[in-house]
Amino acid sequence: MWYERRSKMSSQISQSEEDWYYEFFNEFTGDVTTKQDLVNLPKEKIYFITFNYDRSVENYLFLSFKNSFSLTDKETKELINKHFTFYHVYGKVLNLDWESEELAAPYKNRAALSFLDRANKQINLIYNERRIEDHIQDMIKNNNTLIFLGFGFAKANLDFLNLRELLSSTHKIHASGFGLHDSRIINIKSFLQRGIVGIKDHNIQIEPKFNSLQLLRRYIF
């Protein structure tokens, strides 16, 4: 929550290459300029699986849709739930006030210590024997294109996502690997593959010179 209160909005970021939220929203809305045109948004739902505790992605998209198209909170929530699903692997500090009435607080909330103690119940501890929930595993298994932004490919996180078992020969991975050495990329690919039934080497694109926005521009936008 300390970092939330100090996070910058798009208007405060001088270098656009730092802000993939802004460009993602612009690309997603495309030529949609009026409230009535929102029915033309992409039909395929987008799933965000994040290892972060903060609510910045949800908050940004909510405010962007609400302010850009003059929507009510209820209309914006329905739109967000229709097009996006957010899953925090390790939990999150609190729900946003539009998401739920329970354990909720506005973004950048200056919570009292007693409130933070309640928020602490939202944080999950991950043990070796645990795996990500079945419905999230199904989502990974059934969506052939996976985008990894700022993901360090730590073995514990790979194991928790159960990626090695879920990835098939039809899957494609595009990942920002800023700063990763060639040997590390080779090891990551080797870990993810499992013979002829697993993901193919050429379908794993880890870009050691790309940050998140550069990756999205290369493969998505």
C-alpha cells in the first residue's frame, strides 16, 4: 500500500516507454470513442495472472473506462468483469472499493494499522505442495497464447503455475526477459518442454532486450 500511494498516473510519466497500461488501454479500445461503441470491444476475455499484491492494473482500467466513456461505477464494474479477469497468485492487499464491500479500500488509501491488519488476511503463503487453483490451470491450458510481462521465471513460480504440465504443442509464449542471459533462457525453455507433447522450442519467445511495453508492441499491438 506504501507503493500504491506513491505510484504515478499516466499523466505523470514523462517517458511513454515506461507505461504499458496506457498503451494497452488505447489498443484495447481501438476506434471506440463513445459509450454506445463499447459493444464493439474485443469479445475474447483477457486474463491477468499477477504475482504482485497491488491493485494497479484493475484500478487503472476501471478509471480509464469510467472517465473515458462517462460510465457509472456499476456500468464500469460490469464492463471490467465482462472483458477481464484478475487473479492474484499470492493474494492482494485489499479489494478495491468497487470490487467488493468486504476487506475493501480505495486505491492509494491511507489505511490505519488496524485496517492493514485486516488486509494482511488477504495475503497467501505458498508451500511446495500447493498448486494454482484448478480453474486458473484450465484457463492457462485452454488459451494458446500466453504473455509474460516482467516475469523472472523463478522455479518456485513456474512450479506453482504448473506450466510444465499445462503447456501443449499448440501453446505460444511471448515473454519479456530483460537482462536474462542466453544460458538462462536456454534453461527456462528446457524446463518448460516435455517431449513431443509439450510446447515447442520455437514457440517460446523470450526477449532479453525487451521491457513489457516493447514486448507488447512486438507481438500484440
